[in-house]
Amino acid sequence: MNRPLHPVQVRRLFARTLRVALDGGSASPPLVDRWAAAEASDASWVAAVTWDGVGASLGWALQALDLRHVAPPVLDIVAADAYAEARQQCVQLSSDLIRIGAEFEAAGVPALALKGSALLATNVAPALGVRWMSDLDILVPEAQVEGAIWILESLEYERGYARDARGPEVFRPYHETFTSPDGREVELHWRVGPARWGRAASADEWFLRAQASSIKGMQVPAASDLFWHFLLHDARNHAWSSGSLRSALDLALAARTPGFDFVDIMPRLSDDARAEPLMEAIADAAHLSSELAVHVEPSPEPRYLRLARWRDMLGRFRWRTSRVAEAVAWGATLDRARRYGGWKTVVERAIRIVPEAVPERGLIASLWRTTLTIRHAAFVGALTLGHMLAIPGDSAPGRRMLPRDKRAARRIGG
């Protein structure tokens, strides 16, 4: 009887399978044998695909490589269902994007599809539904935000609460969320990140470099801009997907965009004041992308492996989904702070709640706000202690780009 795979081994198997599928190859006999012999608890399989965000992606890969018959039954069912649901979701979101694009064009509002919406509009992914999408992301010039909001509301999208631009910097807005009558969301951006990211979050010039897409009224960022946005979202954001296989897959897909050249990313990395986390994210993605592996040495220990046990443990808790997602997000944020600094922002997030969580004024609202703040700080404190105990705090190894002559040799086939 085979020994059960631990969380790190599970994700290594996932990563290898995704890489082979993305390269368009077939499953080698060793990979087939590895899947046939793979054993782990049902909870471990489900936690891995759920909290690394690759259920749909793995469902596609298992089908593309004809591995479904050897995959563990519970994993095959979960992944296949996720892939089928992701395909249906992409069809619905494509329809929404077409409708919104037509209205934006009629009103003269320039718009760029971001993240998964851009991959959808350019058909970059190898198949529909490879990347799970829960919403649409659209970028408009800041001067056109009010016009874009009016269009979405005229299409019966309901605006979420608006964050106070005068609030704490850590919570200052750069996008707003709208929900359709059918429950599908649109995130309307006017920057690609919060103000604290500095120049990295500016998208003023993106519209000058934008490219046409298959959707009328909706352009897509230049290949380097799209990659940069995915990179910032992974390496700078406080999100459940940061440091996951999902994030590595996003960068691998963005690197497949026609016209992408890593040379265009290098000046941005050189100009960035905190480029180390960005380089680490690229090095993680190099495990899934032959395009990136030409330029960047793959990580010896990708974050999706370093955080595997943390995600697996939290994924088994009987908490609300939103609570687990928040805890998983803190895992990536704490890992980044421990390795690269930036504790000020972490502490601000830990001791504050989003101001709009309790928008009312008065004594009762003030007491409730204080209670939520204390509870949130205690929650983050417990997560931090667990993180310190569960995950080694080794210093971050330097990530290096391959020498130019070696990159050239790899392009030729050496």
C-alpha cells in the first residue's frame, strides 16, 4: 500500500500535470503511473484544488491528458464539475462583456478588459474554462469613471458600497464592485492597484498601448501590461489567491499572450522599489511556463509549496467560506512580510476594519466598531502565531534572471 501524499506532494503533482497540459504534450508513462499510485485523504484533495484555486484548471488538464481514469475518484468529480461550471460561467461572463462593451462604445467611454476578462477577450487560454472566473474586471480612465458607472447602473447593475476616498490609505479605493440582476459581478477599475503601490499602480499610458480584442467596444492591455497586472495582483495584493498555484497559472497564461516578451518587463522590475516579491512570483510561475523559464530561474521552493500545509489545514476548518478565504489570504500576506518586509501595511490591516463595515455613527456604532476591530486583531494575531510556528522563516533567496547568452541559447534549443 502506498503512503498517502502530503500537501506539498499533492501540489507538486498538480503543477507537473498543468505544465505538461499547457505545453500541449501528452502524459508520459511516469506521470500516468504517478497518478495511478496517488493516494491522499478526500479532504486533502478537496482542500488543495479549492484553496489553490485550480479545480477547473486541473479538470481541464486531466481531461486533455486523458488522466481522468487514473485520478482519485473524489478529485476527478470535483475537478470535472469545476471545469464544467467554469465553462458555463465563461459563456455567461462573455455575454455580459459583449453587452457592456457595446454600451461603452456607444457612449464613447474607453475600456480595457483586465485579468481573466482580457484572457477571455483574446482567446489566450488553451480552452474555455481553464481559468475559473467569478467576475469581470474592466479598466476605464479616471476621468470617465462617472460615465462608466452611469452605464452600468443603466444596465441594472447594482452598485456596492462606495469606499470613502478620505479614509485610511490602506483602504483607499481604486475600483468599485457592481452586481447584475443575475448575481454576476463587475469590478470597475480606474487604477490597477491602491495608491500605496506608487507608480506601479498607474495605468495612465495603458490606453495608448491598448490592443483590439474580439469584443466590440472592449480593448485589452498590451501583453506586457497584462502580465504586469497579474504580477501585481499576485505579489502585492492581500488576496486568497496570492502565492497559490492559481496565481502561477495566471502568469503562465499571460506569458502566452501574442507579443509578450519578458524583456519588456525587466525595466519595470528595475524601477520598482520592492522588486523581490515580484521576481519570486515570476520564478514560481516559471515552473508552469516554458516562456518564463527561458528568462528566469525557477524557484527552488515555490510559494504554493511553502504555503501548502497552511492552506491544507485552513481548508479543513468548518468556517464560512469568506472566513477561510480571509485566513488563506493572511497566510500569503504574512509570508511576504516575513521574507521581504512591509509590516506597516500588515499591522494597519490587522488593527483596522474596513470603515464601511460599520458606516453608522453614534455610541452604539462606535462600540460595535471597536468590538469588530478587537475581534479582527485577535483573529489576525492567532493566524500570525500559527504562521510563525507552521512555516519556516528562512531568509528569502535571491531570484536571478538568466544571463543573456544563456537565454539566447535556450531560445535556439541549447
